[in-house]
Amino acid sequence: MLKILEMHGMKERLRDVEAYLEQALDFEHPAIREKALNTLHAGGKRVRPALAIMTASMYGKEKEIIPLAAALEMVHMASLIHDDVVDQADTRRGQATINAETGNRYAIHVGDYVLMKAIDMIRALPNSNRLLQIMAELSIEMSLGEVEQLRSTFDVNQTVEDYNYRIDRKTAILMASSCQAAAVACGASEQDIDIFYQIGYNLGMEFQIQDDILDMSRDSQKLGKPAGSDLAHGIMTLPTILVLQKEFAGKEELIHSIKSQFPGGQAEVNRAISIIIRQGGLQDAEAYGEGYLAQATACIEQLPDVKLKKQLMSGVKFLRERAF
């Protein structure tokens, strides 16, 4: 996404977001400050603030949206800290997670602190009542997605509908809310607010599908986490679900490995991944994601024919071609 911003002269705005985050995460408590800033400095694609900035550019308010864009990234950061606890992850983006360094209880409280600080920042913004309502609804749905993911680990009977329910709430809704909140903050019409929500939602669904594909097709150095880590933790992503709907030699082996939670360790996970790839799981998932890209494109086409439309179309292209 950074490349897209650079192409359209928005790199400076993203630097503004980074600077604002540095300030916002400079917490009074030294230990929380250290962990929060370490999480920030580990990097990230900053997709959510980028979407907020591009939405605001429709209304010429790229600078004014910086505090909200930073707060949205902090909400995302808090969710990642909590995810690492749930997933028992030792690394993220190539560095030790907070829970690996200091334990789960510590990490949970750091995540809570970052989240509440983000909410406090939003409270001080114009249209704060509407923005806080968006954040409350977002938090409720994200929690439902997390609960459903925990409930469904290592369940080989999941459907595509089950998958959609989870990633709608774990990924897509935060990207949708980033666009929606930015439109609200800019005083957009209700029609435009809904269009931007749909753009973010469909891009979010496709973004998660691409993450599922990359989790099985890239090495751990590029991913910043062990390859196949979702499958190893029993998270049924789209390539696995689509392959399990087929009949093929080796299906029972794959089912057994998942149900038994990979007693052979990473070697067994790698074997399962090779079966999924051989049966076309990655190609099938990519084809499924094309539908969300088409819906995002259709929503973008409803916007006035201004520079923003071209920027958002470039964002769609980025999602299709990104390598990590």
C-alpha cells in the first residue's frame, strides 16, 4: 500500500501518520510505552490508515484525517497483540511477540491499554459520537469473529459460509470501518459513507483471502511468521476449506493430520500444505477472491470521476499483486 501512496503523492501523509503514532504511543508508563513502540517499529503495511487517507482525499481533508488514521492503526495494533496471545504466537514480522517476551497476561493488558488510548483519541475528534458508535460496533463484531475462530479450530467440517463469517469480523470490518469513519469525519453524505464502507469491506475480504494464500505459499522470512502457521494452529482458511470439499487421493491423510493436530510437527504441516497446493487450493481461493475485487471495483465506479477513483483502483491492483 505504501507504493500506491507514493505513486499518488500521499507518502507525506503516511509519514504524518507514523509521526503521530510515535507521539500517541509515547505513554507515561515506561514498560507499556516500550512494548507499544516496539510493535509500531516492527513495521506493517498501514493499510487501514492508507484507506482512511484515500477516503479523506475525496474531500480534500487528507491532513485533517491524520489523528483518526493513527487511532485506527492503534485499534489494529491492539487486535494483533491480542491475536498473538490467542494464537500463542512467538514471532510477528520477524520479532518476538509481547506475549513471548513477558507472558500472556502482560500482553493482554498492553493490548487493552493501546485500544483504550485509541478510543480516547477518537473521543476528542469532531463527529465523535458517530465515530465512537462505529468503534463500538466494530469491537463487538471483531470479538464475535475471535470467539468463532476459537470455537472452530481443527474443525474439518467448516463451510465457506463459516469462513466468511469469521473473516468478515476479523479483518474486513476493520478495513470497512476505516473507510466509513474517514467518510463520517469528512462530513460525507450517507450515500457516500455507505459506498466507502462497501469498498473497504470488499477490499478487506480479498485482503484476508490473499493472506490465506500467502500463508501457504511464502517462506517464513518473507511472512514474518512461520509458513503455514494458521493451519498449524487449526485455523481453517479458504484454501483448506475449498480443497476439503473435493474428493481426491490423500484426503483422508489430510483430514487425519488436521483432526489429530499435526503430531508430526512442522514436517506434517508442510505435508498437509503440499497436498492443499497440489489439489489447487491456492488457485481456487484466488478465483473466489476475484468476486470481492469485482464488487470493490463496482463500488469505486460509483464515485465521481476524480483522482481518488484512480488511486483506489491502484489499491485494488496492489491487493491482487502483493507478495507479503
